[in-house]
Amino acid sequence: MGKSPMHAPPWWTAVLRRLTTASAAELKTQAAREEAEWKPLYRRLSVLGGAPEGSVTATLDQWEMEGWRMTALWLMKHIRELRKYRRHEHALEMMHWMEKRGMETPNGYHAVRIDLISKVKGIRSAEEYFSNLPEPAKNRRTYGALFSCYCSGRMTDRAIALLEKMKERKFASHVLIYNNLMSLYMKLGQLEKVPILFQEMKASNVLPDSCTYRIIMKSYASMSDIVSVERVTQEMESQGASDCLTYCHLAWLYNSAGLFEKAEVALKKAELVMGSHDLSSFRLLISLYAAAGNLSEVKRVWNLLKARVPRPTNMNYLIMLEALRKLDDMDGLKQCSEEWESGCVNYDIRLVNILIGAYLRRGMVDEAKLLQEKADQMGEWSDEHTFVLFIDHYLKNRKLELAQKYSKLATSIVKKGQLKTIETGDVS
């Protein structure tokens, strides 16, 4: 008998080590090569923006002519990215290109295509594509994709009918199916059906996920049943399904019910389980602490965010300025605005509008006008919302003539498709 690996001779161990090292290096090189190839093509696709039909095909044809290799799995990576940014037409065009080339269909290909067809051409076209699939392709994923289309389109009867077929084929034992149906009932205002479906789900031994718990919690909160919301929260925690987003959702429900102290407890739990690099969670916490009326916590979380990101983005500043405006902290609002302006790369009128609105709410019209004029000087022309802020202010103060002047000017500028400076002498 040969020696076992535990008693292999030294030379054999050395060979294995070299082979393992070589394989790891080869995999690393391959990954680097794929990443290098991924970026140039995606850059070409990303700049197409709202380009017409055929632009993706032309881009892929050019890429192919340049001698770059393409596989179905590699192209599916691009399709998933295009879907992520709601560029459904371009993603579907890429799938058409793959089909014309006779490329293989990776796992999940047909399900993704059903979803894209429903978004681009409508559910009827998605149904037709599904019905023309060969029987082996009519599997759990494709049935689930069509079911999701029905739920998104609020087509209850078709969703229920398809669900019965899925149960016959043993395709209905996935949490996503129940989540979609519960979301449909929520959209239709049939709140009482959600807990029933939740119990049916558990009776079928389908484990709820964090999304399921958020839906059932919202259904109980919408029926003003906070006791049941808290019971579900305890169940969620016992199942280990709690995450930052779920606790933030719970805090939002508490804020909506005016239970601000409980909201803050939920937010503390959210902080304990949030990822250290999840910047979106910081933004959620800031907004929710502001809704709970806690200025000190808003500033504490903002400082935590800045400790991780020395130069916050415009979106981060937008969330923080909104929170300070909501809490009527005028000094903090000015300070945060000045901090943003001193280091901003792109001057964003949305952030300026928050401060303009805060000034107008306090009757500080001159200060608001100065901000608007400064924005115009920076080349960031006032937008429709800027005008609406001034119009609302003048209407509330019964200055109808000034409101009418702003309204006419705003209409004129919007029709022209460009926004210009409002001179102080025009509307004073």
C-alpha cells in the first residue's frame, strides 16, 4: 500500500506545495486579467446612458472585432450590473446579442430575461417568452421570475393561479415567493392577509428572512398593533435574522407611532450589528435619529461617519442638512453648509435649497435670496424646487403678486429647458 498523505515523503510535500502555489498564482493572474477586461467594456457601456436601441450591440461588435474574449458568464456579470442601475433596455439588448451568437445559457439566464422583458416590453411579452421555453427550462427560477412579475404588476389572480401550479411542482418552498406575495398584499392594502400568509409560510417549514420580518412588522404597525410588532421582533432575534436594516425599519415604525424612546433603543441595536464600512447605514441612522428628535445623536453619528470618510459626499451632506433642518438647528445648518462648501467638488443646488428653505421658514428672505444669487454665480442655476420654495413662502404670507412673478418666471425658464439667474430688481 502507498503511504497516506500523513506519511508522505518530503519530496512529495514539496511538489504539492509548488503545485498549490502555482495554482493560486494562476488563479490570481486569471482574476486580474478578467478584472482588467471587465472595466474597459463596462466603461464603454456605462457612457451610453440613454443611447437608443442598437448602441449596446454596436459596442459589443466593436469589442469582439478588437479581439477581446467573451463568455456567457462574463457577459452575465455586465447584465447584472446594468440591471442594478435600472438600465433594463441595455441589459436585454445584451441578452439578445448573446442569443444571436449562440452562446450558452448559464444558470438563471431565462429567469433574468423574463424579468427584463416584463420591465421593457410588458408582462404579456414575459408570459409569451415563458410559455415558449422548453420544459427543462421551466424550473423553480423561471416560475419564480414570472410570479415576481405578477406581484410587481399587482396581478393578484394570475399570481395566485401560478402559485398553485408552483405548489404542484414543489417550486413554492422558497422564502422569496412568500415575500413577493406578502408585498403584493401590502400594496393592495389587504393587511390582514399578511399574518395569515406568514403563518402558512412557517407551517410549510420555509424559514423567514430579514425581508420577511420587515414586511410582517410593517403590516402589524399599519394596523396599529405595536404589541405584535414587538413579538415579531423577539422572534426575529431568536432566529438570528436581525440585521441593521431591520432594526432601522423597526425604529421607523416606532417613530411613525410617536414612540421615540423605543425608536432610539432600536437604533442602538442597529449600530451594534451594522457593518463598519456600510456608509448607507450611517445615513439611515442620521435620518432616524432626527425623526426621533435627538440632535445630539444626529451629530454623534455624523462625526462617526466623518471619521471613516474624511471627505463626505454630497449625498452624505444632503442627509445631514435635511436632519438639521428638521430639528431646526439653524447654527448647525449654517456650519454644516459652510463645511460642505469649503471642500465640495460639485456645487449641488439641492443642498443650497435646504438652507434657502430654512431661511424662508424663519422669514429671512434677504438671506435666502443671497444664497440663491451665490448659487447662480457658481454656475449652479436655481432649479424648480428653488422657485417653489419662494412661491410657497410668498403665498403663505399673502404676497400674491410676488408669488405670481416667481411662478411666471419659473414656468418661463422650465419651458426653455434652462434656468437663469433671478435678478434682485426683477422680483424684490
